[in-house]
Amino acid sequence: MLKRFQISTELQTELIDITSNIEKLIKDSKVTEGICSVFVPHTTAGIVINENADPSVKRDFLVELNKMVPDREYYTHAEGNSSAHIKTNLVGSSETIFIEDGRLLLGTWQGIFFCEFDGPRTRSVWVKIVKEK
């Protein structure tokens, strides 16, 4: 089953914890064993699994990513958002997580984050929940 939800971002670059959104979809699906795939259909946004206990990890992640791929005037892409496209290619646009006993199998400190690289915008997140046979 494919579920979708929208998320509104407020900054040009930010990480937003969407773990609870995904957990609710799994609970509502009543799938107890299976796989959950989270995908964003955007070329300037991504999905990552990272620590969600300490908010400074999100900040550090974005600071270092911006150092690696800074905004530059010499990019040739006409829209001026080449750095957002590059960051998305580095982090990826999907994650797959196992479901067991009706719960995401994430590590103790892990969460699922939507990565905005060209905001603020309204974005879509697609979630495919596959029941184990």
C-alpha cells in the first residue's frame, strides 16, 4: 500500500524528523511484519536515517554538508539551485526500514529525517508499506 503526506519546510536547508509520521502510517496499516520504504519525489530534497536524540547532530550534519557543497555563483544550472541537486544526490531520496511487531526496526537513537535543500517549500513524502507473506 502506498501512503503519501505533505510537509512544509521553513528554511532553505533543514532536517525535519518524520519518524512519528511514518510510525503512524504503519500503525494505521496494521502491518506487523514487512518492509517500509520512504521516498521523496523531488530532486532537491532527500531522506536520511540519523540520530534523533541530540538536535545538534542535525545542525552539524547541515553545516558540514554545506561546507562540502556550498552555494556557488559558477554553477551553470539556470535555476541557481545546483547545490541542492548535488546534496540530494549525496544523501539519496529514499530509505528502507524493516517492520517487526508493528514497529520500525530502528536503532535506539535513530530517526527518519526529511532533508530540505531548496526551501522553503511544500513537499511530498511517499511511504510504501509491504506486508511480509
